[in-house]
Amino acid sequence: MDKVVWFHSMELRLGIASVGPKTSQVLQEEEETFLAPFDLTGRSVLDIGAWNGFFSFAAKRRGAGRVLATDHFAWRHSVYCGREGFDLARGEFGLDVETLEIDPMAITGALGRFDVVLFLGVFYHLHDPIDVMQRLREVTGQLLLVETHQDALHRADPAMVFYPGAELNQDATNWWGPNPAMMLRLLLQLGFTRVFYRDHPIHGRSRGIYAAFTIETETSLVQNLDSNWRDLDVPGAVEDLVTSG
């Protein structure tokens, strides 16, 4: 455990916890925001960019059937040792969560289709996010949940800001900052039929959360999209975001 540089802060057993920059309080609030609106009971979940696995484990605890956690960068990283952290946590929790080491750029329809796909904190780290989003559409059966850094929030037309170096948070792996109009148009272009949006519960509009539904979505999946979620398909919804931001 000492060699793992943790990202997710989780209580692994009584009196023993991992400590990372994502505090347990932040993670609990994110879990409530990301997962609580949806009934995962018996459904299949794909978690892309799982790192230490907090959301994979959360989905399983919320009744998901099959959960597949995937990662590549964090799991292969010689400093983070993300896979070692994931395996340690999974062993402590005793949860039946599958793993697959795969880069998002290598995902294809051969992976199968999942009722719910989690793509949390990954989009802006990708050099070619549009290609990956096309790949994710192939494996999404009902819901794709995307959480990402955002930029160009003053614009109502689709736009993304490119960070060629370490301009964003001094991190050279941060490449893009899309705005809501960009995400809406991209998701609709990929064949999702409805797109709902809400600000991040802690970071506000600097990070956005998108729930993109396919035409096959069962009404029973959606438990409670409260007033924090906006239907971006409604005319003027994106413009309202700009003026209210």
C-alpha cells in the first residue's frame, strides 16, 4: 500500500484508508450527483478511466450487475501504481468487479454493449476525444455519463479550447476544454437522442456533467433527474446557460 500514490480517498477497512487529492467528502458528493439519479439495479456498467476504482465499486454497491473497470494510463503509471491500488481496494471490499487494461482509443464494439458507461474526468485528457466518443457510442446501450473540464463558456456556439502545453493546471495531459454547446452537438451527432446537463456540485460550471441517452433507454433507468439537470434539447437551453453563467 505504501508504494501506491492514491487518487481516490476511500476507507478500505476500519481505521485504514487511502488518502488522495479526491477527498472522501468530494467523492461522496460526486457519487450522489453522478449515480443516484439512475437505477443501476441489475444493469451492466462500464467505468472508463477507473484509476483506484471508487465509481466502479460505488456502482456495484448500488446494485449493478456486471461492472467492468478499465484504465490504461493510471494503471500503467510507474509513480501512481493505479492498478495496484485498484486491486488492493477490490480485495478489501470483496466486490465482484471485472477489470480490463485498455486505452480508450482502443475500445471497439467488440467489447460489447453496456447499459451505462461512465466517462468521468477523462474527456479533456484525450488528444483526440471525438474519435474516442465515437467508440464509446458503440458500447453504450442506454446511458453515457460524461464529466469534464469546460471552457469557452461565454459562447453559445459549439467550441473547444485547445491547451497545447501545460496551460491547464500545469498538466501537459490536459488537452481540451469543450463548452456545453460543443458537447450537446457532438453527442447528438453521435446518435444520442436526449442530452441532460448539470454543473459540477463543487466546481460549478468549470466542470460539466452530461447524461446522454440512447433511443433504447428504459424509463426505469432514470430515477430522479432533479432541477439541477437541464434538458439541453430544449430550444434556448444552451443560451440560458451562457447568460446565467
